[in-house]
Amino acid sequence: MNKDQFGYYQVHRHKTYSKIEALEIAHLLVKPVEWIFNDDTFGKHPWHIDTKQDIKQLYKMRAEQLREKYDYIVIWYSGGADSFTVLNTFKENKIHVDEIAHFHSYDGDKTWDSYLNKEIESVAIPQTQEFLKTMPHTKQRVIDLTSIIKSMFAEDNNRLDFIYKFNHSFGLHHLARSYLREKIDDWKKIIDSGKKLCFVYGCDKIPVEFDLKNNKYFLQFRDIIDGCISPRTQTLGRLEEYDELFYWSPDALDLMTRQAHITVNYLRNPPEEDLDSTYLTQDSSVCLRTFYNSYVSVNNYKSRMLTMVNNLKYYLTTEGLHRLIYPDFKEDTFTLGKGFGYIINPRDGWWFNGSKGDDQTMFISAIKSLRTKFTRWGFNFVDSYPLDLQHFTHINIDHMYSKKYYLEI
């Protein structure tokens, strides 16, 4: 499988899968970093043409496409709207799924009431049990990543070069997942037999934005793919390792296009009753909500998906977008929302809050070094805050964006 389809960074003539390496080269050469995400394929696609196909039929076609392509399919299921729609599509259309998998760090947290574990315990696992009632030949696999995370810095050269194996999110659970095909005996045997084992991810919602100046909607993708496929996986480039983004794929252009136009059509003519509702709001601020273990979750109504009504801006909320493109997802499904703070990550709070061993000291030192090195751009730091878990909300790495693809001529 061509690992370039998950994006790569380019600085002048230098290509890398590592964002940190790209930033280092950019600072050395004083050149900009580009994130290349299927530019050749996406650049030739007529995004402005709405095929008006039924969205659920397009989901079905994508699921059939994957089933025909791979011998063994593992769907990573978190219980959220993206992965629910993936799994529900296979179930509704009686398309076989070999495994439904979830990950957590219960042994590390010692509780299910943590930022990483709660949705798995409360939503993903019980919902999967419901799915399995009509999917009797599908396996369920629940993986505790704690032991892998604890031993991870003894693997390869991770103590020296771990920073090059993260791009958008430095969550240790992301890097740990890149080792699973090497750690899970069942999967190793399937791969060794010559069968094509594929991990399928529900990444991500269609990234519609609004060009206020030109009054046109467009797509622009962000480099958040390492939440699924890590730079380590891309760099190793193993031919036997297969990954698929169900939505953000060059093989799903019609699906993404239809999602985008469903969204744009709604924003161009929103129902009056939706104004100032849970679906459309004039509030563009960040809404903070406190959940388990004092972690903070956000609903960020950025100016990514908005509409103008009577010269007022209305922002499409996550709930509003789910209703449009994921018609079978239940709005009252429990969720902690999206976290922010992607370097010292709340989902790995047990690792940071535990005994401060050599690994934690090394991690913090490396991040402090990056903070000093990238003084001009690259990281969102608030200098007055220390680098610790308590202030993780102030430590982020800048997103990088693909080219813009206009949905309207």
C-alpha cells in the first residue's frame, strides 16, 4: 500500500513523513513546510459537482469496496459518530466484518472513569455487543495498551527519536498502536499466512470551510492522520501492513463530495427553526466542559463551517454536522467530546501523573527542547505556563493544511 496517501511533508526538495523533521529542515533552510495530501488525485476531482446520490448508498459502496480488497478487516470502533457510521454500514448491509476492536489503558488508569477509557466502557463495548447480535461471525477484541506504553521507550530507538514518530498528536497511545500488528499473535499469524489484514478507521468529518471574501465554500484537509496511522508506520512502509481511512481516501471521492454538498446545501438555506439551536449557533467561542479527573473537553465552534443569515454568522455545531451526514447516529450518545492539548495528552494522564521515571523526564525534556528550538512558528505555547499535565491545554502543535478545493464555481 502506498503510504503517501496518508499525507507527507515537503520542504523545498525534502520529503518526510515526520512533521518535526520537516520543521527542523524548514527552520534550517528558512523555507515553508507543505503538507501534501493526495494533491494529484484530489486536484483533478470535480468537487463542485454534486452527484446527489444517497449518502447511505455511498457508504455501502465504500464498505463493499473494502471488503473486496482485503481478506481480513478490523474496524477500530470508539463509539463516536464517525466510527459508528462505518460499523453500522457494514452491519446494515450484511457485509462481513472480521473484527471490531477497541483500545484503552485501564491497567494504567486503574479506572474506567478516565478520558481515554470512559467512552470505550460506556459506549463502544456495549454497542458492539448489540452489533454482534446480528453479526455472529464477527470477533470483538478489547486491547489494553498499558503494557505497550510502559515498554515503548525500550523499543527501537524511541528514547532518541520518538519525537519524529508523532505529527499532530503526541499521545503515547497513538504510537503504541503502531506496534499492535507486531504484538497481537492472532494478527501476526494472519499476516504471516499471506492474507491482507486491514485496519479501517473512521477518520474524519468532512472539512468544509467558508471563504467569506469570495462567498464560496471549500474543502481543506488537516494533518490529523497520525491519530490513526503514525509516521512510524508510514516510514517503515511495510508492504504487509494495510490501513484505510473510510472517509478521507482517494478511493472515496464521491462519498466525500456528497458529504460536502449535503453540508453546503444546508448552510446555503438553513431552516429558520435551526437558527440559535443545538445545530446552528452565533456563539463562536470555545465552550469548556469539565469531565472525569478534571480533564477539560471542548466543543469548538470555529469559523470552519458557517453560514450568513441576515448578515449574522451562524456556526454549524458538531451535532448539526452529525445530523446531516450521519443519519443513523443517535444525538444522545454519551461522549466526552474532543480534547485539546495534543502533546501532553490527557488520554495518557496516568503515564504523566504516575511516578516520574526516566521516560517521563526524557519526554518533558524533549518537548522543552522543541519549545526552545521552534521560537518563530510551529508550536502554540503559552510561555508563562510550565510544561506539565495541569497546563496541557496550552501546549499544541500547529496544524498544517492541504490545498483548497472549492465546492462552488
